[in-house]
Amino acid sequence: MSDKKLATIAVRTGIESDSQHHAVVPPIYLTSTYSFPQLGEVPQFDYSRSGNPSRNMLADALTELEGGAGGVVTSCGTAAINLLVSAILGPDDLIIAPHDCYGGTYRLFNTRANKGDFKVEFVDQSDPLAFAAALARQPKIIWVETPSNPLLRVIDVEALCQQAKAAGALVAVDNTFLSPVLQQPIALGADFVVHSTTKYINGHSDVVGGILISADAEQAENIAWWANCIGATGAPFDAYLTLRGLRTLVPRMKMHEENGAQVLAFLQNHPQVAAIYHPSLPDHPGHDIAKRQQKGFGSMISFELAGSFQQLEVFVKALKCFSLAESLGGTESLIAHPSSMTHRAMSDEAQAEAGINTALLRLSVGLEDPTDLVADLAQAFQQAVEVG
Ligand SMILES: *Cc1c(COP(=O)(O)O)cnc(C)c1O
């Protein structure tokens, strides 16, 4: 692992790397192809699907931030997940995934498993008996999301990795909800880390991207080979923008954390809140694990609104500082209704099993002034009460 602090890595990777004009900020390389110095002499970069300087710079920064051996920047987070299963799993191999994983991940694993590409089993990884039974089936990969989406359940990554290793399984962690600033899965024993860089890493809701980082150098080469083979790599312009967003990741995460804490304090005391989910709450499942393995609790907050569905509709419509939208991790605050939005690809039964009901709302707390965020929630609750 690098001896530099995270903010320094995020800010300085690629700075002053331009040997031609000595530009402080690295230029963007939009070229699709590169000239060979002479016949038979293959340059470092030959074609931008397999390699591109702008994309490599982002990969280097994120790989260093996560303490990995190598990483591939992909066209989106889903492409990174698909790259992992394409590279590692054969028809007889099993992947164990959480029953409350990201909706798109659930759809990808389910659809490809139904085609016979590999086998999948969705389990509640916080249930030791269910997890032990799944491990006994000798999975090739354990897929982990912690905190999970949308109920923010916390998994003990270090303990899971020890169990997985003993069973001969690889562990891949989707670290999208916390970013390397608040959680570093490779240091906890994970073999792979995946990000939807669309979220906190780019942080400005204007690029869709992803990365797959490997803890092992040989595996990193295998992943890079597969990325070129299946065409999973990201665009140079997207990589340039994402690196620009990454520069401020550390201060943004601090502010997300502070704003999230203020919004949470307000929601906790509100009579219109029937249930609340956040790892910082002492009675939240896995709170003690989160305290140990995370450097912060994150600014994703889920809660159930008391009252009727009509009141929920009024509440969501009345908000001015929270846009009704999927996604998360941008400077602007968002609100999502998981059962009809992010998790609609899951059947009603699968949603029920994951604990998602129609009263559940999920906030991505952004970087607006927190007093405005709290005031906005207060007036929306008031409007909901008035129609009740
Ligand atoms: C958004 C998201 C993904 C998928 O990433 P895309 O960039 O949308 O393809 C995967 N996992 C989590 C936790 C996410 O939030």
C-alpha cells in the first residue's frame, strides 16, 4: 500500500505527468489509436479499447486509493461486475450474493445464471446459518455489499473473508456506498473491489462509470485481458471527468458525512418517521462492525414514512431540495422510492425477503446547506400530515 494519504493520492495522481508541454493538469487523450514507432515495435498503447492514458490515470489513482495491485476502468459499475463474473466464473461455478444486493446486480446475476453461464444463490449474509450453508456448496465467489442497499445492513468483511478463504472462495466487495475514503475492503482481506464510479467517486452526477480492482497482480492482468476481450472498458472523456471529480473526494466525503448526521438527527425525532436505517444508530444491525471497519457511517439514509401511500406521494412531491431520482453520491441531494425505482427489477417476494416495503424511502444526502435540507424535510412532512 502507498504511504501517501488518501487526499494526496486523489489530488496528485497524474499531476505534472505531461512531458511534452509540462501541463500541470494532465491532458485528455481522446485518440482511438496510436502510431507504432516502426514495424514490429509495439508501443505501450496501441488501441484505446485495450489501453488509454486518461483511463489508466484514473485506474492508477483508484487502485492506489483501494490498496490494490491493478484495476480496469469500465463503462459503468455494472460492466465492472459483469467483467468479474465473465473472467472468473464457468457454467459449474457458484456465486453467493446478498439477498438485498443492488437491483441491477441482482438482475445481472439472475439473468446470466438462468442462461446457464454460472450458478447464483442469494442469501442473507448476516445470518450465520444461512451463510454457512451457502459456503458448504463451495462457491467460487462471494459477492458482498456493505452497507447494503437500501437497508444499509452491515457485513463483517474481515470475518467473511477468513471464512471464505478457508472454503477456497474469492471475495468481491462492492464499495460504492462508502468509497475508499470510508472503507477499504482489500485491507480487510477482499480479493476484488468494485465501484460504480457514477456515485461518490465522480460525485457530480454527470458521468456513468465503473472500476474493478484486484488485490493480486496476476489476477489484475487476467481481468485486464478479459476487459479488452469483451469490450468492457470506459471512454477516455468519462475517465477525464471522473478523475476531475475524484480530486475532491476526501473533502466531499467529510461534508456528506456531516450533512448526513444532521439530517439523521432530525429524522430520528420526527413523529412521521416509522422506522429508520443508518449504520451510525446504536440499535442498527451491525453498528459495532461498522464502527470498527468503516471510517465513517456514510450519508445514505433510509426510512419508512408513517401513514398512507398518498401521504408518501405528497411528501415526495413537496420536497424542493431532494430530487426524486435513482442514483446517489452527487453534490445534490436525492430521494428514491426503492420498491418502484431502484429495486423494481426484483419480484414482490424478493423485495419482501429483502425487507423492502412501499413505505420505504432512501436519501442520498448531498452538499447543500444542511439547515436548508432539514427545513425542506420539515415542510414536506407537514404537507403529508395535512392530507392524512
Ligand atoms: C449504481 C450501483 C451499481 C451499478 O453501477 P452503474 O454505474 O449504474 O452501472 C452497482 N452497485 C451499487 C451499490 C450501485 O449503487
